[in-house]
Amino acid sequence: MNQTYRVAIIGSGPSGFFAAEELMGHSDAKIEVDMFDALPTPYGLVRGGVAPDHPKIKSVTLVYERTASRPGFRFFGNVALGREISIEDLRKFYDAVIFAHGARSDRRMGLPGEDLIGSQAATEFVGWYNGHPDYQEQKFDFSVESAAVIGNGNVAMDVARILAEDPERLARTDLTEQALAALRKSNIKEIFLLGRRGPVQAAFTNPEIRELCELPGCDAIVAPEEVNLDPESQKDLANLDPKFSTARNNIEVLLRQSKKGRGEKTKKIHIRFLVSPVEILGDNGKVKAVKVEKNKLMREPDGSLRAKGTGRYETIPVGLILRSVGYKGVALPNVPYDAKSGIVPNDRGRVTDGKTRDPIQGLYVVGWAKRGPSGVIGTNKPDSIETVRLLVQDLKENQGADSPDKTAAAVSAFLDAKKIQYTTFQDWKVLDAVETERGKAKGKPREKFTRIFEMLEVIRSKKRA
């Protein structure tokens, strides 16, 4: 393989960078990588999704920065597939295209009252407080005294924690100034964290539940009956491999917390299990309560435990509901998409035709767009490696003729001819330095720019200087 191959990656989050790292380090091929992102900034959910009070998780970007510094890597920010460039363009310029655009939408619950004012997706809240440009016009009513977070994965835990946290502690993070000002005025005192299954099946990890239970200004309340395990859950817990002890550790934390009672702190988080929302109740178009059904766990033929309603109901008065029942992928123009699963249909990373299920030559997918929203940041690495190995194998077996369009210069010329103001990785480094300097003045890691036009103007002004 003496030929230099060119691969485009759509999306600059963890799965995209892990794919780039594997491509450029592959011993069997010389591969150049161009990475595209709709935003002027890289890193996807590491920048726009990881909670601001979890800075250690964000340090993974140092690894991605090393990949971006390798010869043959280029970043094109502010370039969206279907807006500035098409799939047909990409096929002309590259030997292969990898979709790494994640799952940026949210799953709906399909409940009566879901569209009432005050019923909003957790993805919107997370994007808003993290400074994602797409969510800065969102409004959240913090004048109410109680809120419900539906779901109990790590995103739900983040959302509940941000609502309950002391704003002055958040002021030392990269939470946006707009979000900080709004949370400082918040009247929310009671937060209900609602999970449809039991504590053994909860999706949160041990650090998340411990952190929630240790918040200085908030009591995490776990009623003893909430951790009174049913026989089937006890059986599952006993059969767990000791190497995978997340559920067992979670139960230990919850049991200790259940013995503490209500506590005397101003804010409360009520951690509930085996309850499913069945209706969101409103008054004058606004959320006033959520009606939940008590569940029990039933063993399915496949061995899994599923939550089944018991016909017993409870109404919880709340004025704000944040739905955190899962991220969902979105369709890209002229790219196969499975609306039910929310992923790009694929076979181990090779994109397949939605009808025939045959692989589509030259198209690949990684990360949440490949497998759905599961796992943590590191989960994306083996996932991306699997796809890249198949991609390289296909390049070796289907060596096409060189094309004058498959050059780095051709892509740049195409974007320049369309007068697209794209950002490079060096432009990002300029913006990064300015954000860091702005944050330093306020005693925080960075102060993000939250509008695309602001980002572009900062970059332009630094180039003129």
C-alpha cells in the first residue's frame, strides 16, 4: 500500500478522535485524516456534555490534542454535513468517510402532558449550562420549588446535582455565566430523581451516586423501602461477577444513605426507584405535577428483569421536569438512518443499506451513531478500533485509482471557493487560550464563548492582530 489514503471523519468527539488516532497510527497504510464539525470547536460532548464540576474527565482532550498535532491531520470546524458540504462532495474528496456525529437528540416518553411548559429534555439543560451554542436560547423556570428528573443514568445524576449544588461552588467551574446567574436565583428546594427499575438495575455509576450523597448543601434522601430488594434482584446481585461490582457498591451507598433520614439541609434530593411517569399534569399550560405508577420487576423469558406497572399511582407536585431517558441519534442528509434505534445501520462499523442490509462501500460509523448512547468515554476506543480495522482491510482489498480530487489542496480549495469561514485546529487553540484567560480572571478554568459569531470574531481579530 504505497498510496496515501484520505479519510474524512464527521464529528470531533471521543469516537472521532479515537478513530483518527487508530487511522494515523496504522502500520498497514499511510492515511491522512480530515475531521469536520458543525461547531467551530472540537471535542463534542467532552466540551458540551461533561458536567462542569468534573474537570478530570475533560482532561482526556490532552490525548486528542496529541492526535491533532500529527502530520496529516486537519480539523475543519464550522462545516456541517448537509450545510457546507454534502456526502457526494465527501465521496469525491476521500477514499472513506467515517460518521462520528454521536446522538445529540433526546428520546421522548410519549406521555400525555409531555409538551407542557416546564417539561424539557435533559439534553437541552446540559447543553445550556455547558455553553453549547444550539441551546443558549433555552429558558428554564427556576422560580418553582420542586423539580423532577426522570431517569437515573449518569446524565440524570449530573442534572440533579447541578440543580442541587451550591452556585458558589459551581462558580469555580466552567459553567457559563448565564447558567450561573440563573441558578443563583433558583428557588428549587426539592428534587425527585425517578427511576423505573430497581436500585440493582440503576444505570448510574458508583462515583456518581456517592457524589450526589455527599453534596455539602443538600440531603440525598433514600427511603428504606426503596432499597428493600425483591427476591429476583437479590438473586441477580448475588450472581454478579465480583469484577463488575458497580451494582453491589451502589447498593452499599444507598443502604448507608437510607439510614440517615431526611436531614436538616435546605435542599433535598429524593432518590426513587420502581416508578414510571404515566402523565404530566398541568395548569394553564404549565407543569404542576407528575403522575407516576409504582412498578414491580418481572423476569422475562430472556432472563432480564423488566419493570411492570402495578396499578398503584402517586402524584408528585413539581413545577419543572427534566426528561433524561436517553440520547438519540439524528439523521444526516443522504446517510442511512434507523429511526427506531436512532443509529446509522451498520455491520460492525460498515454502514449498511437500510433496506438490503448490504454494506455501502466507503462509508463507516463509530461511537454512539454506531451502537447507540451507551458506555463512557473510554468505551468508544475499542469501538472505533473495530471500525478502523475493517476500513483499512477494505482499502487494501479495493484499491481504487488515484484521483486529482483526493488531495488536501482540493478540499481547501472547495471550501475557499464557497467562502466558508471554517476554523482550523490552530484557530481552536487561539480560542482556547482566550477562553482560558477569561476564566482566569474569574477564578475558573475557562469562560466559554457560547455564540458561534463570537467565536469566529475572536479568531478573526487574533488573525488581524
